[in-house]
Amino acid sequence: MIKGLYTAASGMLLGMRQQAVVADNLANSNTVGYKADQSAQTAFSGVLARRVGNSVTPMPASVETVIGRVGTGAFVENVRTFLGQGSERETGGPLDVMLRGDGFFVLQSPDGIRYTRDGHWDRDDQQRLVTADGAFVLDDAGNPIIIESDHIRVKPDGRIMLMVSTPIQAADGSTVNEVREQFIARLQVANLRADDLVRAGASQFLVAPGAAVTPVDFEQGGTFVLQGSLEEANVNVGQNATQLY
């Protein structure tokens, strides 16, 4: 009887934990760069059910017969982040960027290094590139990126170029402006394994100790940086909504 109560309780706790994961996904379905969580369940070890009866022998005795295995409940074994690509939303903002492909932007927050797919950025009073919560966006040397103007171009390989307009005297005596690109910095983009991610906010992560963090090799062509667009959450709203019932 007690065993049955524990089994039933484990099932209710499993359902509550799964609903919490689904509720978080739905709550962040409009959060830029959010990566949905997926829960995996597993069963506790079962126990053998035995039937005790009298043996048909000249000497009275009892015997046990195995009649099957009884489950003892289930639990959420792990919650894993789904890294599938979210849809692209074009904004036209010069400081809005997104990653198409693998990788995470690298940030310096007051609590340490963080990783994100949220590329909705701005400049602080010292012209440093920052996130909405004030974390610094880092370049490939691990330094905050300073941008003194919004007139920039972000290349697919993460290079940030300042568009400099220079007056040039034409042959007819008129003056024309020639726009040239001046290198500022290259965004630091890192590859991470889903199993190493630890959520540190709606769209930011840290990594477990000893996790492998490798820079994205843009020359391989698997990852591109897009300017003027943002990556939406990769939450399947319809599928998650049905899991609440």
C-alpha cells in the first residue's frame, strides 16, 4: 500500500516538473534568442512481484512464484536545452545581429562570462557595446567592444567595420564623399555543447566547469553573422501548449 502511494506521488511530481519546463518555454516564446528546454523522463527500478502459495507435496510448505515486475514510479532524469535555429526577424537596426548556424555570442557580466544568442544590443555612456541588462559584448580578444557611431557594418564573419565618410575633390572641382570601412573589432563567437549549458537567465547561459569552449571557425562556412536581424525563440508554441494538458 505504501509502495503504491510513493509510485503515485512520483508520477505527480514528474508531471509538475514537466509542466514547469513547458510553462517556461511558453513564457519565453517571444524572448529574443531564447532556447527551449526539453525534459527526459526515466523510471525507477522496478521490483519483482511474487505470489506465495502452498506446495502440493507430501510435506506442507510454501513456495514463491514470480508473476511479473511492478513499477515504482518515474522521474525527470534531465532537462536539456534544444539548440535548434529560431526564426529570423528583420529589424533593420544597425546594432541588432543574429547568428545563423552554431555558436553563441560571448558576454562579460558582473557575475562572469555568459553566452547568448540574443543580439539585441545598444551602446552605454562610454560607447561600449552592451546587452539590455548591461553585460559587455566581447571581441575575439576578450575585450569589450567600443563603437563610437551607429554607422557600422557587421560582416558575416563577425568583423565590425566603421563606415568612415571622407570628402574627396572630383576632377570637375566638385566634392564627393567616399565611404570607407575601418576595422573596429571581431565578435567573439563560441561553440558549446548543449549538455554543458547551465541557464543563467532567459537567454543567457554559463557552462559547467571543465566544459569545452571552442571559437567558431567562420572559414568553414557553417556559421554566419547577420546584421539588422534578430533570432526569435525556437519554441514550438502549439506543441508545448498541448503538453500542458
